[in-house]
Amino acid sequence: MSRAWILERRPQGMPQAGDFALKPWPLAPIEDGQIRVRNLWLSVDPYMRGRMNDVKSYAAPYALGEPMHGGAIGEVVESRAEGFAPGDLVQHMDGWRDEAVVAAAAAQKLPALGVPPQAFLGQFGMPGLTAYAGLLHVAEAKPGETVFVSAAAGAVGSTVVQIAKAKGMAVIGSAGGAEKCAWVKSLGADHVIDYKAGPVLRALHEAAPDGIDVYFDNVGADQLDAALATARLGARFAICGMIDIYNHAEPTQLRYIARVIAARIRITGFLVTDHFGRLPDFYRDMAGMAAAGQLQREETVVDGLEAMPDAFLGLFSGANTGKMLVRL
């Protein structure tokens, strides 16, 4: 009997332990075109908070009383699908559980890029593609430009920092606390702002007295406002996430939103699913940067399926450096 985390009730504000329940979950026999997978690594990501609400969005809400979903890396233990055999390592979206029966069309065999399997849940997976596509295609960042990225010690932000440096850009990152700031600096960031140490706007003015060309937003709130205040003419903003407001109903107050007009700022929200067609280019470029020693990875690993909600909630308290993962 497999086990899966079930959404018991919809959170109000910050999720609580009682919103989730770990329950036995029977698996049906596999049918033609399906594989049975034993999960090895599970992902927790900020977007999952939005799926806990019963509202219309870009992804369907989690159903109450049903297993939740998320990125996972697992080993095929049984296959009735052409091209998949026991022992294959695959990526799929039936996480939050220890085993799953998955349609072969919804699983991807891991490419041979010389990185550990769990990297495909982080820098070589959805967070990495988010960073790559958001920086280079949504924001159209160019060599010589100045890029500001919030949550620069997270899975997406830390990859933005490194891709930007590899492509010849100046980078300003924000992170919380001296330890995380030191790590972001070690990734090559030219300046790092500790958002816990004082006003972000003042620090950003000091780091970029001539302004910023690109803002990669993972946070929203005062960091987005600081980017608006310091944007140069024609700046481009790639809006990836706003973790600062995911557990709050109050609207964000942006004092400098009118600068969108004067500075002709282009603000574009995007989803990584819009850019799955870029995966071949992403894998090629990332493999090249890794081979050139231009990429580092940091992972915060929590052990055991039982710890899944704690790992998820840790995303909102800054418990992770780099990618937050659960190892089974």
C-alpha cells in the first residue's frame, strides 16, 4: 500500500499542519501506456500554495480528499509502455506520495547531462527553465545590462544570478540574512542586498546608482516597488512569482507604480509552461555552462515523506538555500 499526502481543508492564510493528512492510498494495476514509479525525490514549490485555494487560476486547484501533485523523480518498477523499462529514472508530476501509476505520456526519462537525478527538480528542471526563459526571453536581458533579482538564494533566483553572470551581465541579488547573502555573492553577484537588514530601496540605489535594466521578480511587495523606483528607461520586468503575498489577502501597495509610464517599463508575467518548447536549448546551454564551471547548486534536503508539509512551509520562512527537496 502506497502513502500520499491529502489536502484535508483549504488553508486560510499560512497553511497549518492540520490542513494536510498522510494516508494510505491504493494504486490500481497499471494499464497499457502506463508505468509504476517508486519516487526517490519530491519537490515543494511556492506555486503549490495557490493550488490549495479553490479559485480559478492557471492550474486546477487541489481537490479536497485527494492526493496532491508536484514534481518528482522516481524509478520505474513496472512498465506497460513502450520506451520505459524497470530501472529507468523518470520525472513526473505525481509527487507528495511514495509511489504512483503514471501515464507514460506524462513522464520524461532523465536526459544524460552528467548531473544527479535530483538536479532535474531544481537547476536542470522547472526552476532552472523558469530562470533561463524568464531572464533571456521574457526580460530579453543582454550582455552589459544590470539585472536585479529578488529571492536570489532560492532555486530560481540563484540560477538567474549565474546565468546572468555567464552571459556578461552585472547582477544585484537580494536575500535574507548574512549567510544567504554570502552564498549569493559566491555565485558571482556583483552586489547583494540583505532585505532583512534595512530598506531595499536605499540599498538598491546604492548598488545601482545609474538604475537597473532588468528585474526578475520572485517576491513582489517592497522589492518590486524598489525595482520600479530604480528602473532605467525601457527597463523590462519578468514577473515569476510574488511569494511575499501568497498567504495574505491584503493588496500590495506600490508607491512607484507610476514610473511604468515615465520610464516606459515593460512588465510581463509568465509561466514556465509557456516555454517548454525551449527545453532543448535550455539543456544545451545549461550543460555548457556547467562544463565551463559557471554553475553551482545548493540543495536543502529534508528526509522522509512524513516531512513533506514541513518542507513546504519552510519555503515561506526562508528555511531553504537553493532548492528545497524531500528525499525518500
